[in-house]
Amino acid sequence: MITVGLTGWGDHDSLYLTKEANKNKLPTYSSLFRTVEVDSSFYAIQSRRNMEKWTEETPGSFRFLVKAFQGMTGHSRGKIPFDSEAEMFEAFRLSISTMEQAGKLMAALFQFPPWFDCNRENVKTLRHIRELMGDYPCALEFRHQSWYTSEMRDKTIQFMRKENWIHSICDEPQAGIGSVPIVEEVTDRQLTVVRMHGRNESGWNSSGQPNWREVRYLYRYNETELQEWAERLQRLEQQSDEVCVIFNNNSGGDAADNARQLMGMLGQEIPAIPEEKKVEMEQIDLFDWSGQE
């Protein structure tokens, strides 16, 4: 099974063409896609109230890929709002427990920063995190090429299999050591994640610039690129019960269009985007009017 979705549900304007859809974005989104990546959890661990609300607003078959809080992956550069690592992980586990109990948690996604390279200490960190997360399904994504050099690639994949990490395969610009190649490998029989970040090489290393969020994921996949991915996904599907594809190329609003385009290539149903109903007024013939002056 191949499921296709987007990063977040709030910023995809092309999906919300009616007042009702714009007011109820998640219910509308979940009528068009079967999964979503929760990105807000990266910036702050979400309250159970939020998680319960989102769980209730979506169909029974809908599932969430929840991004791990930045303090858990070494992205935070300031003070972490927790007294200890144990407290931080407990808060995150509690947050996602609502979705897990409802059968709507696909996995927690741990995306590590470009400076998280392949060394003994970081391997130890990954083992420790996996222990802290217990039985929760966890996906692992790297941003440093050292994990996938010719010497380390197979060892990295074997480590992920041994430690029960779900592979998050990336499509991203090849823009130096802070990016990784497409590694078409499955580490978990139940789930494989694919994240489509676009191929904007010039914008990829713009972190720190005032407009970096606007340009980093500014990319629209063309038909040839998507067709190549359709074929890859079908190969991955032979090895994993589910392949979850998340489009993250939304700096220019391209993610939703590309996702729906890929769904068509895969032969999947593409639900119609709700539109305002046009009310056509029947023009009264001047000579048929029987009113009084």
C-alpha cells in the first residue's frame, strides 16, 4: 500500500477554496489525503488537547506522522523548556499516546540536523533515543552524507534494522555534505517513509538567511521526476506493507499539486477539491414579467 500526504494541513491554499473548507482545514484535508505529517510538534510538543482534537476531526483510517520535538534531535540552540531529557521524552510520548491509542499514529519522525554526522557518539545517541521511545514506531532521517558513504551505507541500514528504526528516505538537493542521496532501502517490513523535499540546490543551504523558509523548499517536481518516483515506490511496496510519501516542497505551494499528480500516476483515486457552488440566476424576460408598477 502506498499512501500520499503533505507536511501540515494549514498552508495548502489550493485545497481550501470554500469558506467552509477554509474554516475546517483538517477535516477538508483528511477527505483528500489519508495521512499528514505533523510539523508543529517540531517547534513545541503538542498538548494532548490538540492531539485529541485532531484525532477526532479525521476519519478512522487517517493517520499522522508526528515530527519529534527539536530538543530531542539536537536542533535546539537555546534553552530547552524541560528540566531533564527524561521529562522531555515523557511529555512527547504522552502527547502522541492519544493518536496511538486511536490507531492513528503512523510513526514518530526523528529528523536529525546536518551536523549530526556518523560517529560512535551519535550511534550511541540513536540507541538511547530508541530505548526512550519504547514500543512507539519511530522513523529516522539523516541530513549528513557521512551515514551513506560507500563505506558506511550498508552498516547504517543494518543498524537501523537491528535497532527497529523505520527508514525515512529523502528526495532532496545534492548540495554538499548537509544533504543525503536517495537510498532505496527498507528497514522495517511494516512501514517505509519517503519525504519529498524538492531539488532546489541554491536554496537548500540558505538556513540563517531572512527568507530561508520561503526558498528552501521552493520546487515543483516535473512529470519525469514523479514517474521515476512512482516506479521506486512500487519497488519499495514489494518490501514494505506500507510506503508513506510526504511532500514537503511547499514554499511555492507545489506540494498538494505534486501529491495529487503522483496519486494519479499510481492509479489512485484523486478526490475532488471542494468548490463554491455557483448559483445561476435565471434572467426574467422583460415581456414575461407580470408584476405591477
